Amino acid sequence: MELTQKEKVVALLNSFNTGDQTPISYINPEKYIQHNLSVGDGLAGFGEVMHHAPPGGFKAKVVRAFEDGDFVFTHTEYDFFGPKIGFDVFRFENGLIVEHWDNLLEIQPANPSGRTQTDGTTDITDKDKTEANKATIKGFIEDVLLNHQNDKLTTYINPTKYIQHNPAVADGLDGFGAAMKYFAENGLVMEYTKMHKVLGEGNFVLSMSEGKFGKGEHTAFYDLFRLENGQIVEHWDVIAPISAESEWKNTNGKF
């Protein structure tokens, strides 16, 4: 039986653990556009990274996997030059992977509410609400994160249910407010400047955005949201700096 796009991606990532070469055939050898700026373009770039794997190889544990049209996106625990959490996005054409984006961050200790970067609900529900939930997240990013309309926070976020997996932030709107206060008092920034993609399946939506973080570093924000009844009730993220263009190993850009 033909595998689904989601099954192909999960098999590809699991091949890090098994050494199975079959899933490499799910990548189009003539067209593989790479947006990980530390990796060269095409299958040759992918192969070069694998060539530098440690003796035990790389490891990957897919925690969540989603499919949205031609896109598959995953939330994964890696041992990839050290323990990391990553979001990966793959685009398909005619059943083959032709493009890849990702964002990776070292695994951090549990946050003030005791939550990790990957724990929490994994069940995909409300598939009939995918487009509505994507529209909600687009509105949240545009209104609150890009245009700073904080009076709309409770329109988008359920204040009594909000579960937070960011390593530095506690649950609830109080946790979010405390983090913002800390940033302001210490001359730090968390500024979203452009929303690039919003992908979803059912009650889960991933956004890929660009901005500034910390002392103003050029940053990629990947945010995964879980929604219930049209509001955000849970949030995971990977916030990672974008390297200087002089260090890029391909010319495709982060987004």
C-alpha cells in the first residue's frame, strides 16, 4: 500500500534510528530545496550531514506529526549534535519531498509549571475545524504579536485553560505577563516582524514567523498551538537565532 505523506516523513525521521535507506527514496533526487541554513542544498547536502554523524548515528523520536495539503510538519526530539527539540516542515510534489524547513533548540529544563518542550496532548481532533483554527492563529499573530493589540489576548487565548510549554514561561496569562515584564525590565525584546506560514491539522496549528529576540538577534519563531472551541489552550515553541548570511550553506533563506 502507498504510504501517506505523513507516514513517509515519519519513516524518514525514524530512519535515523534504524539506518533504513528506503525512506531516502521519498525525497526527490532532482529537486530538494533546503532551508536549514547549516546544510547544503539538495540530496548532496543531506548526505554530507549524515556523513558527519557520530558513531552511534543521529536519533529522532517523532512526538507529533501533522499533514496539511502538500505539507507535513512534525514535532520531534532529536539527538542531533546533542539533544534538541525541533519542528520540521516538508513540502511534497507528486508524492515526493521537494522542500524542507526546520527550527531546532537545545533541550531545556522543565518550565516554572513543570512542563517540558514536548509533553502534553498529542491527539488530533476537530479535523473539520482546521481552516477555522488556522484563521484564528493568523488573527492572533496579526493582531497581538505583530500589531500589539493586547486587549484582544483573551479573544484568542482561553485565560482559564492556557497551558504553556515554553521553557521559561509559566502557565496562564499571568505567566505570559510575568515573562513580558521580565523582558521589559531587562532590556530584552520579543518582537515578531513577519508571519511566513500557518499550517494546521484539526486542533493543532503551526506558525512560522520572523523577528527579534533577546538582545535583538534575528530570530525564527516556530509556534505550535492547540485550540479548543476557537481559542488557544496550549502552546509549544522553538525560538532560534538565524545565522548571519555569511555562514549559510545554501542560498534559499530560512523561510
